[in-house]
Amino acid sequence: MPNDLSSKIAAGNLAVSLLVLMIKYVAYLVTGSVALYSDALESIINVVTAGATIVAIRSAARPPDAEHPYGHQKAEYLSAMAVGALIVGAGVAVLWEAHGAFRTPHAIETPWSGMVVNAVATVLNVTWGSVLIRQGRRRRSAALVADGKHLLTDVVTSLGVLAGVALVVLTGIEILDPAIAVAVALYVLWSGGCVLARSMNSLLDEAAPAEELRRIREVIARNTGDVIETHDLRTRRAGRTTFIEFHLVVPGGMTVAQSHEICDRLEAALADGLDGAVVTIHVEPDYEAKHGCRAAP
């Protein structure tokens, strides 16, 4: 069910992105402003990344198979990296358009009408972007979170563009139009670089965040029973799945069946406490203890 809902959210994102693109392009047609054109151009990237997100979420939801025994969850990180690259590309495109406007500045036609139209698209983006980030974090979907942050970047872009158009109208200085576009483009480039960096960290098997690690240690401590200690806890994240590994030191005289029962209890407790947990436990005899008494991993 969570994956079905994520797919529906991603499909809704594509529809909203198309609507916003059409609204922004109308704003450009009304004004002829290069800043508004650049804003519409950036929205094309929203449409492309929304489509990529749909593909990534569906790919990540596929069950493990012989070639991918750990699942396909990292497809979402690949999508997030594509989003980051496209954001950077949008920033470069905006710089290119601004360069042309610097060379041949021109007056903006019916600016206030265009600004009102663009503001409608901005409101849609800030509302939907917040929904994507909230739902993406709830479902641990890197692709949805990346798309939401991209939309909020688009909001900042739009606000900068609206400010530029207003300044051009109030001051009559036409070169301010491309100047604001350049400032916005630099912000877009920075935002795209941040998305790329976060996605690369996740692809490199980044550990679970500190709060989740604390919960894991608490669950293990409450369910160890008659073990001597646990140690060498390791975690890594892949989409909605958290892989948990640690060593469990038991008394030398404990039977295989008894140690297996403890492992089952720990795995069940971790699965209940963390959505999508995959647990691997290495059982060791007492002479492998590192602390000489029961200890948290």
C-alpha cells in the first residue's frame, strides 16, 4: 500500500508540474520577459523529473530477484541524482538566456498581468512541494523528497523573477531583468549540487541517522535476554529499507535452538520498531566478548 500511494503521489506530481509549466509559459507570452521565460524553462525540468520519479518509485518497489537479492530500492537515489543533474542543467540554461538578454535588453510588456499569472504558479509549487517533502519523508522516498525540494527551489526562482520584473517596471532599468535571472540561476546551481551530494552519500551506503540508531540500540537492549553482549552494530539505508547487522555473544553452553530463539525475538522486535528493517545477526560464543559483560552494540 505505501508504494501504491507513493506512485499515486508521483503521478499527481507530474500533473501539477505540467499545469505549472503551462501557467508560467503564459506569463512569458504575456510579458516577453527573459526572467519569466527562464522561470518557465526551469519548470520544464520539473516535468521531466516528475516522470523520472514515477519510473524510479515503480522500479524501487520491485521485489528482490536473483540478480538483485537486496532489492531495487537504490533506483530512487539514481532518480534523485538525475533530478540534481537536471536542476544544474536548468541553472546553466537560465544563465545562457540571461547572457542573451544582457546583450539585447528590451522592455517588458504588460508586466503586472504576467506577474499575477506567474504568482498563481508559484502558489501551486510551494503547496505541492511541501506535500511531496512531507509524504516523501514519511514513506522514506528519496525521489519524492528530491522532487519536493526541487519545486521549492523553483519557488525561490519564481520569487526572484517576480522581484526582478517589479524592479524593471518601477525603475525602468531594463538590464535588471537578466541581472535577477543570473542571481536566481546561481541559486539553482547551488540547490542542484546539494541534491547531487545527498544522493551520492546515500548510494555510498550511508548509515542510518542518529535518532534511528538510538532506537535500534534501545530495541536490541530490551530484547537480548540471557546474552553476554552485542557489538559491531552496522547499518545502511536503501530507500525505505534499513539494513541492520550486529554480533550477538551468547554463553558457550547455550544450544543452537536457544540462540536461534533469541535471534528471532530480536529480528521481530526490530521489524516492529522500524518499518522496512532487514536484520542480520552473527552469533558468537562467550570467548568472543569484547567488553566482558552485557553491553549495547
